[in-house]
Amino acid sequence: MLELLRTPFRWLFLSTLVSQAGSKMGRIALLVATYLLTHQALLVSLVVSSQLIASIVFGPLLAPWVDRQDRRRLMVATDLGRALLTFLIPLIGFRSELALLLLVFAIEALTSAFYPASQAAIPEVAGERLDEANSLSLFADRTAEVAFTGLAGLLIALLGSAPVFYINGLTYLASAVFLAQLPALRPASPAPEHPFSEAFRDGLRFLWQQKLLRSVILILTLAACFGSIEGVLNVVLAIHYLHVGSTGFGLMEAAVAIGVIGSTLILPQLLRNRSRLWLFGRGLLGLGLSTASIGTFPYFFWVLPALLIGGFFNMAFIIPTRSLLQLHTPPELRGRVFASFSTLTSAGVLVGSLLAGWLQPLLGAPAIYILAGLAVALLGGGILRNAQQA
């Protein structure tokens, strides 16, 4: 995999590494500050939901436009915009819950343009080595999380949340500098100039016509409805149930990232001997069981290794999914296909996040972890059964 870092892919890798270092710290600061405002999971759910709604709304609107742009220039511009908005969170967002929700919404809207552009750019700078490139990209993402989420929790405990957001903004600026070193990534052929709504339907239509991709994405969307509860409830679990505060929450997020790092190093080797669909099912099964175990044994000494295991299995279905989409999609449709993928899975995460915030006062976080984990495990078991029959 290291040979890829001698190609232009290294600039995409470095951009991911530095921007994710900041955004992971910013996520810790955002969730902790939000929960401490009211000590209600529902407010955390609303913040997470505002991000998801932005992704669901703007992903379809921007995807056709993304396919018509130079991807390098687009990624640089969106990083600069995200930097500015992130600087405004401690200046404006801390004064008003509405302003905070709007800033988070706007940042995610820019990310909705950045994400399909960055994913569509990977085959253009990495060639056919997609599994290795996707693994390195996720490795950079989660290495940044390991190194900086625990630090974020400590900084918040010592200095408050504001410095973390300023650091996050600076990392977006650094990411823009790295991305500017990429060669021009113009569309291979002009995209048809029909309405954006029709262009987005092209991406959905393509996914629906591909039986394998359709099945994988539908299962992943259902899994997102259940597996996304951690995005809301981990901070509640850390502060309300485990009593480990922001520092413990940072360590919990870092544990997930450590599992992901191990997974990104091992999975490319596994994919040489196993089908991507087999690995996809194993990933869902392992993630579901580890999530259910957190609710069964809600003690910090077990939660950390369970999250680590869950992080490992999480990548076991994410990496094959990305590679399948990139391999089976024509270059001129990749932006729209990844936007469709992001929209569908974000809709699943939105449902799960809202349910987690609503059900937590009724059932308690541990019970929700158990129910959601078992649901994900059942989906994984179904995939494995079908893979064996095939």
C-alpha cells in the first residue's frame, strides 16, 4: 500500500489525515458541548439530525453539479468554506442553539459536495488499486481519530470547547493546501446538461439496475437505521452511565478508531482470498454483536474493547462497499452514485439518530444498544447465508 503514497494519491491521503484530525476533535467538542447544555439526549439527536438532513437534501442537489466540475478545485473551495464556518461555531454558535444548528447544517452541506468529489477522485489518482487506496484513506481517517479524540476530550476538560473548534478550522485550511497539489481532475467527458433532478435520478436508476449494488446498499441503509445509535448515545453513555466525562468519551471514540486502523491494515489481505460480499456480511455480524455486548455489560472496562472490536468490523463492510461502487460505476456517474449512496445511508442514520434520542428516556441507553446490535447482527447473518448459497 505504501507504493501508492509515491503517486498523486498522497495529497488526497494527507488531506484526509489532517482534516480528519481536526474534524474528529470538533465532533467530540460538538457532542460534549451540546449534551452539557441541557443534559438531554434529544438535543444531541437534533444536532446529529441537522447534519444528516443537510446531507440528504444537498447530496442529491449537488451531485450532478459535482460531476461537471474540476474535482480538485471543488474540494479546495469546500475546505475553505468549512474552515470559515467552523471558526464561527464558538463565536456565534455557543450563543444560540438555533445558530449552532444552522452552522452545523451549513458545514455538512459543503461536505455533501466534498464527499462525492473525493470518492470519485480516488480511481483517478490511484488507478486500479482501489482496495488499497480505500484502506489507506480510511487508515488516515481513523489514525487521526486515535491520535486526537482523546486529546480533544482532555482539552475540553481543561480549556473548554472553543479552542478545539479553532484547531478544526485550521486543519481544513491545511487540507486545502494539500489538495491544491493534486493535478487537475476535470470530467473525462462533458456531463449532459439536463436538470439536476433528472441527473440525480440517473445515479439512483443506475444503482437500482445493478442487482449486487442494489442489495448491498439496501442492506447497508437498514443497518444504518440501527447501527447509528452510537453516534447519539456514546456521549450519553460516557457522561450519564459510565461517569467518565469528556475525557472518557474521547477515549471511547479513540477505541473505535484503533479497531478501524487494525482493520484497514488487515482487510486488503483478506480480500485477496475472500469475496467482498462474504466480508460485508461478516462485518455486519461482528459489529452487531459487539454493539449488543455494550448494552449487556455497560462497564467502562468492557465498553472500550467492545468499541475497538466494533470499529474493526465496521470497516469490514465499509471498504468492500466503496470498492464495489467504484468498480461497477462509469467515471461520469461516480459523483451521482456516491451521492445517492450517501443520501440513502444518511437517511438510515437520521432515522436511527432520532429514534435513539426519543427512546433513550423511555428504555435507557443499554437496552437500545442491545436491540440495535441484534438487529444489525441479523442483517449480517442473512447476507452470509445468501453468500454461501450463491
